[in-house]
Amino acid sequence: MTLPEPLRAEYILPLRWAEDSGLDELVPYLEQLCSWIRVTVVDGSAADLYDCHQARFPVAVRHIRPAPGAGGNGKVTAVLTAVRLSCAERLVIADDDVRYTYEGLTSVLGGLDHAHVVRPQNFFSPLPWHACWDTARTLINRAFADDFPGTLAVRRDALVATGGYNAVLFENLELIRTVTAAGGVEKRMPALFIARRPPASRHFLEQRIRHAYDGFAQPRRLCAELALVPLLAAVLVQPPRLAVPAILGSAVAAVALAEVGRRRHRGRCVFPARTVLFAPLWVAERAVCSWIALALRLGGGVPYAGTRLKTAAHSVTELQVRHGGKIRLAFSPDPSFLAQPQREYT
């Protein structure tokens, strides 16, 4: 059997676990990855878990601690730690639940031939009930535009030119906006399907409000979501002969919208038909959680990994003011980005 040719790129996996229930499944994946691509795991887990990971991970994995950060989203600090140390020009950044195939890696890295950042499409595999529920969000996103996955491919020189990106809540959107605001090109690949493992049902429930808080990075969408509860209240005060058809019609509309997203860009290959039936539940969830997110915003931000984050992502206009033209200029390493001390992490 012919072995796949090693890819001239690097795979960056930020990790911060409070327990190791997923380790037995992650280790074989890392072993497979190491035969395809150089792998760096930036591990912010507690010391005992870090030591356990060090003993279990393949020897080919570069396993390091994140550099000291200034607060905010520790995932961003972990990614930028790996970026500073990397010698590869093409980088794949992926959450710990993402599961690439060799073909998926070659496709997403190939997208960097004509772009600075590439956005594929995630899908859940396997698909328990709560993953079906969250898939409804993905389908509605696809109906309007594109979904935001837990993985991106990016050119290292683009992140060097901008000095990285901000450690906000919606970090992948912030990375994309930073690169494009600086003059970079984004390539969206909604028909490139990359699997991810679903979270435990408890973790899924804990994510509901945080995902709603991401809406502050997309104000027009957030306004539409906030309007859902007042509209529902207006319907419920109507006589049943008017209210019931209106509610049923809204549920059918949500299912139809999800089906549009499922049919776009070959989505039926990975999104089963049953997932569209969860669209009304997801819309109802987002209607309620958006108001909770608004209350948290007024209270100082959403809880995240032991801190509170107020900023979901910066606006395109603000990032253009900070970074406009940086990628259009000839690339040269930014000394302030590359010169940060790395002695602990080499």
C-alpha cells in the first residue's frame, strides 16, 4: 500500500481540558495525523493532565504550553504560540473535536493556493439528538450564507503581517475578519465537509447562551433574533384560531429554511433529513438565549473559562482601521510579533 505523501504544512490543536474522557479517542487520531502532517498541540490543561497527555501523545507531536497571555480567549493565545514557533507557511487550526481525513487536509490546504484563509464546513459524526439540534443552526446559517466551522486553514505570513488576532469570544470570525480587513483573501468551501465529534449533552446545554452571545459580532442578525420573543408574545395574545396557525406556520417556515441550507452545496451528503425537524427547537432556543445574552452583555460579558468576555468580535470597520493594507504590502516578519520570548516552549 502506498503511503500518503507528508504535507508541507502544520496542524495546530489548542487544548484545554478539565478531564480526559476524550483522550482514548484523540490519541489514535493524532497518531494518524502525524503520518500526514506536522502536529503541534498547545496544551493549557492543568499540570497533572498535561503530564498525562505528554505520556500518551505520539512522540512526533510537538506538545507545548501556551505562552503567557493577556487574558481573554485562551484558545487564541494557544494558536498564536504555535504560529510564532512554526516554520510552515500553511497552517491548519482545528478544535480538539475536529477529525480530518487526508483528503480533507489536502483540499483545505490547496485552498490556500489562492487565498490567505480558508473556511470549510463541519458536520457532526456521530449524530445524537443534541448534535441534530445544533445541526439545525448550521443548516439555517447555510440557507442565508455560510456556517462558521471549528477549523480554518490560514497562511502564516498573513497572521505575522497583522500581529495575530484578538482573543475575543468568536475567535474564528475574528481571525477571518482580521485577515480580510488587512487585505487578505478568504476562500469559502461549503462543500468541503470535515467531521467533528459532538460534545457531551451536558456540554451542549452549557454552550447555548455562549453561542447566542456570538450574535453581538453580527448586530443585524442579533436584532432579528431578539425580535423573535416580542413577535411570539404578540401571537400568543391572539385568539387560538389565529395563534395556532401562526405558530405552526412559523415552525414549517423554520423547517423549510433548514432544508434550503441542507440542499445547498451538496449538504445532503452529510446532513440527514431528520436534522431539519430540529429547526423550530433551535429557533425557539435562540429567541430565549439572545435575551439572556443581552442581560449578560449589560452585566459585563459572558462567563468563559473562568473569566468574562464582553467582546464577541470586532467590527470589520474597526479592524480595517487597525490593519488596512498590511497584507497588500510586501511580507516581512513583524518583529513585535516574532520577538516575544519563547524559551519555555521550545
